[in-house]
Amino acid sequence: MNKNIKFALLLTFMIGLFGANLSAQVKKGDLVDGIAVVVGDEIILESDIADQANFAKQQGAESSEKCEFVESIISNKLLIYEAKRDTLIENRSAAIKETANQKYNQIKGQFPDEKTMLTTYKFRTSYEMKNAIEKIDTDNYYGQMKYGRITEKADVTPSEVTDFFNLYKLQLPEVKDEVTLSHITMYPKLTDTHKEEIKARLLKIKQDIQGGESFESQARIYSEDPGSAAKGGLYENISKGKMVKPFEAAALNLLEGEISDPVESEFGYHIIQLVKKSGKQYDARHILLKAEPNEAEIASGKKELDSIRTLIAAGTMTFKEAAFRYSDDKKSKFNAGVITSDDGSDKLEKLNLPPTISYQIAGLNKGDITDIFLDTSDPERKKVTIVRVDDVSAAHQLDISTDYDRIKQLALNKKKNEMVEKWVKEKLPNVFISINDRYKDCTFKTDWRKVAAK
């Protein structure tokens, strides 16, 4: 597999996202107008290619020549087609379908209304978009699982890493300015008085509902949950274990139609109405009021964290111990407070840091700790934070003496790509592939047409 397949794996979720329904089956030899490529019974539309290329460009991907881009999509479709036939890959259609509605609601929460969202994503109805989300997740799942199955035994020895570096060192990318950071972050605690005020508001809303107001209308007016407020607070087909424990425990202890008293969770305070329960799934409505700290509570949180910072600076407590004992960030508290990127790396490009953190560490050296600051990088919840600069790395060309792990990963990726390329060549003779004549002038790395002609 060349770099195109890896790129296509990243982009596959766009297939269908802009109005294309790819669930149609085709017979061998058929090639109707609008269909660019057929791989087995998987089809790729012309609109898919255009929309994926446009989306990739908007996301900052390097522009790719169209034929190269098309080949990447073909390669990915072959992975998906074969994955669906692989009996060792679990069929997760039911689980994927369960999450489609939740993802739809999350996206909808980013827009002022449903119509704006559908227009932006070029769908006519919510049904079309939900089906597309389900299809996107299905393709992602199968493509990634098959890639993993093919490359699961890939490994590189130290000598292979050295050989890779010596062969490609002039082509290896430059590392940008990077830092390694640890943090301790705490959510300011609400006073008992403030908590009672929030619960009193919810009890008044509950009283109004019991007095004749509909739960749906009150949720649209008062709920601060962007994922459900526009739907009258409704979440449907919730599987047990999907919601946070306090929410689920309260919901499942209700009778259908019954409304809970205020329930506290990590998101704030809720009143919950059980709509219906069937087997392992249930529908519920809720109204959420977020537990937003006021200025006095934020000041109190800063004071508490400042006392912890003082203990660290005095050597009474290590940063690692303090992160484990006090940090509210579940992702990092068990890892000495180290901040990692989405790919798990602890080396963070300075240019990609949240503005608040970037501003706080400006001018600091290795080992320095910031003052306490209000961290607004999470729009859902305010927190107070300190950050320690664990390491600073200036921009440089990759070198095996300082970047061995990165070079090892690049060498491993190359080996994985070669394994998938070999797998593709072995599978091609047994897979029907048809490519529209619009691409007859393309020079592909793999001779897809020769296979298609067999």
C-alpha cells in the first residue's frame, strides 16, 4: 500500500456525507452514469471523489493529483470489500447503528437549527444524513480493521530502522518547534448554596411540568445540553452503559413517564423523564443545567491549586504525585499529568497548542511551571490549571540519535504499506473492478484496469 491508502483511510468517512447513497448493489459489467468505480459490490460515485477532494483541501491536506486521489479511494474500497467478507472481523452493524443518532444530534448541536445543518451538509432529510453517518462509520470500521489484520505482525529491528534512516534521511520531514508538557487541572467546586440554587431552578421546572407544561417545551427553553435541547431533551435507543452512571441509574429507576428529582453528574444537574424501556434499551428526556462556577468559586479553585503548586515548588510533593491526587483530567492524571496528542505522542507542536496554553508557556524553559490560570480550552467546562514544561525541542531535521522512536515508526509504517501492497496484488485477480472511461488517461501505480478486464 502506498501513501494513498493511508490517506484514503483518513478520508473514507466522507463517502456519502454529501448526499451520496452508496448502499446500491451493482452487477458485473454495469457502469451507469455517475458511478466512477465499482470494487466488488462497493461503488464510488463521481460526487464522492469531488467532495472528498474538496473536504481534504478544507482540512489542510496537501493537494493530490486527481488520478492519485482516485487510486487511494479504490484501494480503500478494496480493504472495505474484503473486510466484510472476513469472518474473523466482528460484524458491528448493530452497535454502529446505535451511535448514529447520537452523532447526528452532536452535529446538530453545532448549528442554530436542523435545516441549516442539512443545507450545510447537502442532505434533504434527517433520515438521509443519519443513514450516511451509519455508512461512514461502517466503512471506517471495516477499513481500519482490515488494515490492522493485514499488518498485525509487522515489526522492525534496530538494524532495519538504521537502514531506513540511511536510505531516506534526506527525504525525512523536518520536526517543528515542539514541547512536552504536564498539567494539573481542577474544576472549581461549587458552594453548597450555589448547588441548591441550581437544584431549586430544576425543581421549579419540574413543578411547572407537573402543572401542565410539556417536558419537551421546557427542555427547549431551559436545557443547556446542545445534543438534545432542540429535540425536547430526548435521547432515543440508549443502550445500557452508554450514559454516565448517575444519569443511567436515575433513569432506569423511574417508571415510564415519571420525572426524577435533580441528579448530579459531571456535566451538571439534570431532571430526567423515562419515556420508555424495552429490553436493554431505553428512551429518556432530560433537562440539563450546567454547574458553571461563579467568580468567587473560580478564585477559590485558583487558591487551592496555588497551594498545591507551592508544595511542588518546595519539593514536598512531586508533580506526578500531585497530578494523581488532585487533577480532574482523567486522561492524564494516571500518566504523571503528561499531555498527549490524538495519536498518543507526548511531543506537541507549539503551533497546535490551544491559545490559552501557548500564551501561558511563552518564554518558559524546561522545568518551569506556569502560574495558575483559567483554562478555557474546553468550551463545556471552566477549569483552573498549571502547566509544567517538561522539555523543549527546537525545529530540526529528523536524526536517529535524537528521534529514534519517530524514525522507527516511519520505518514500521513503510513495512506495513509494503505488506498491504502485496496483499492488494494477491487479492486483485479475484475481485471485480470496473473503472469509468473518464479515468482512461490515468496512470495508476496498480494496474486496476488489467484486473477489471479479466
